[in-house]
Amino acid sequence: MRFDVITLFPEVFAPHFVHGVTRRAFAPDRIDVRLWQLRDFGDPPHARVDDRPYGGGPGMVLLAEPLVRALAAIRAERSEAVPAPVINFSPAGRPLRQLSVARLAAGAGAILLCARYEGVDQRFIDAHVDLELSVGDYVLSGGELPALLLLDAVARLQPGVLGDARSHEQDSFSAGLLDCPHYSRPEHSPTLGDVPEVLLSGHHGAIERWRRDRSLELTAARRPDLIAEARDAGRLASDDEALLSGRNPVKL
Ligand code: 4F9
């Protein structure tokens, strides 16, 4: 898998590839990340990459032509049968979600455009960008952090990166719900209280039910949109609906 990143700040990326559990995923034989300094493709004589917007207004716009040259250089190096998608990060993009992360993690990679300033000449986006992604409803100073978010989310899905192969099957969102609470030692704490009994019971079925119920409650309280989505997709069973309705399922 290969990601090519177009950025004016390549030095921001390096530290993220050498620390933490995802470090293993960024070995060249796993996820090969190539950083491309947009300035190298700037307009002569001063390697210009941005200019003022037509029509006036604040800020600067990334010029289309340096981006076209950078993309051509990347495409030439990738030389692939199926061209990798070009992704631009923008608050106007589609929200980045675990499903798209999982799809990207199963593919051959992508070309990530990290824009700065007020934006990108729309003609480059129209001609060359396949997908615009948002990482939340707020404005950042550029696309570098969103690109790092995406790379981190993809990296942790690579086989062997998380210690336990099942870790990410139990993530928030893999089931489309928020994760349940977790507890570890000590069982009893005079100041922090006790671990819920059921988790110490050794009763696997009861533990699974408890976890599912807490996930459902938390999701209903904080992200009712995810409950509606799970319901529409047929991912809620009658026990789940009983918990959500506040009725207690009959215990035999
Ligand atoms: C991109 C914000 C994706 C949120 C890019 C300024 C951005 C962003 N999600 N803000 N440039």
C-alpha cells in the first residue's frame, strides 16, 4: 500500500511514523508513505505555489498548475493499472468515517492533498480530486492533521499492528455503536468504587449482554444518529430494542 502526500510541510509527518503501535505499519513494505514538497513544483522564478483570489477577499489560494505538476510526478512514479484516488481534506468534504477508513485500508493507497491558505483553485479539484473528506465541523490551518488522522486510522487496521487480531473488531464504530466502558485492577477502590459485578462473574453471555447494553445506552445518549442508522441497517435485535425502549427483557 502506498500513500503519496502533497504538502508544504513534509517535516510535520515524520515523527508520526516512528512512534507508537502504528510505527510498524509504516515500514516501507507495509504502508509506504512518500512526502512531496509542493514548493518543488512551484512557478518560477520563486517557486510560487499560491496567489490572491480572483474577485478579492482575504487569504491565498493554492495555484492549480503546481498541483498538476506534483500530481503528474506522483502518477509517473506510481504507474498503476487502476489510478489511486486523489483525496483533498476540506471542511466541505464528506465526513470521514470508519467504513471509508476500512475500505482504504483494504486498497492500494491514495494521493493525499494537504491544502493550506484559504483553499485550492477549484479547477484542480474539478479535474483531479476524486474525494473530499472532512474530519469534523471546524476549521484548521491546513490539511496536514487530517491527512495524519487518516493515515493513523488506516495504519492501525493493518494486520499485526494491534497486538490482538480482534482488537479492531471491538472498536467503537466497527459495530456502528460507541464502545462500552472498560475496567481493570483493582476490583475495589475506596475512592473510585467497584468494578461492575457482572464483569467478574465469568459468565461470558452475561458479560457480552452487559457490554452491548452499555454501548446501546451510551450511543443513544450521545449519538442518536448512530442508533437510527443501526436500526435502518437492521443491526438492532429485539433484545437491543428492548433495552433502548427501557423495558426489561424477561430473564428466565
Ligand atoms: C479539513 C477541516 C478537514 C476539517 C482544511 C482547513 C479541514 C481543513 N476537516 N481546515 N483546511
